[in-house]
Amino acid sequence: TTAPLLDLGCGLGLLAHALKASDIGLDYLGVDNDREKIEAARAAAYHAGLQHADFDIVDLSSGFPEHRGSVAILDMLQFLTPERRSQLLARAAGCLTPGARLVIRTGMADGNWRSRITRGMDVFAKFARWMNAAPKTYPTRAGLATELASLGLRVLDCSPLWGRTPFNNWLVVAEPSIATASAGTGSTVE
């Protein structure tokens, strides 16, 4: 899709650089609550000549940027309580326009050895100060699929990304369902 992209929890803005390297030119807004990461993302984007990328400091627990298009949530859901995760997913779904996508990369709670390693690495990332939060909960595949469906989204892909790594990362891609898309809006949250 060429819809504008909102990257929630963008960190250093690596997705914007990956899009440019893949010759995908679309408007990009990355938001994160970590001031140092956003400042580094802005500097790197300037030096790389990312003309369609912008970055902003946003604490998603107290605000949400205005956006219409696609949304990416990469490696962030585990840092939210289930209630906050539900609120974030609802707000993200409300941004989606017809043809836009919600792209999620997340660890899943499925009790296997990869889950334990993933959680351990996330705890270590907080301890090492790579992340400014510790993991709280991980979604389950069934729970995430049910929640996305309740928001009027159709899951297009839910597949493991671990390859030859020990991490339990999954890719989830969803779009507004036909009924939602024909109405012209995504789900909304009051």
C-alpha cells in the first residue's frame, strides 16, 4: 500500500530507512516516548535524506497523533498492559483507511522455549537501558486475532518470523474488513 504510515513506538526510526532502501516512497510519521531515540531518529533521517519522514515525541498513554492510512506496531505490544494494548489497537484500527494495513511484529505468549527467551531478552533490554520499559504481557495468537476481528479488521497474515533465531517473533498483517472499508472508516475509540 502507498497509504501514509504511522509507526507507533518507532525507536530510532529504522523502518523509515528500510522503506527507503526498498524504494518505497510514502509519507512516514514515527512516534515514540523516548526523547533521545526521537532526536537520534531525526538526525539520522536528515543525514540519510529521508524527505518524507517525520518523527515526534508522543506518549501513547496520554495522546495519539492524528493519522489516516496504515499503521505499524513493531516490538511494542509486550510493553503494555492488556487494557492499554486493547486501547492502542483500537486507536490504530481507527486510523486505517480502505486499502491500508495494520502491521504488527510481536512476541506471542505460547509457553514454548522461544517465548521464555524472548521475555528474558526484553527484561535484559530494560536492564541494559536499551528500552525504557520492561515487558508486561504478551498477546496470544487467538486473543490477538479475536481482538482484531472485534475492531472490524481481517487478518491477512499471522506467521512466525523467528527463522534460525531463538526469538518468538510473529508478523501479523490486518486490514479493514469489507464491511468496515465500504463504510469508509475504520473502528473508532471514544
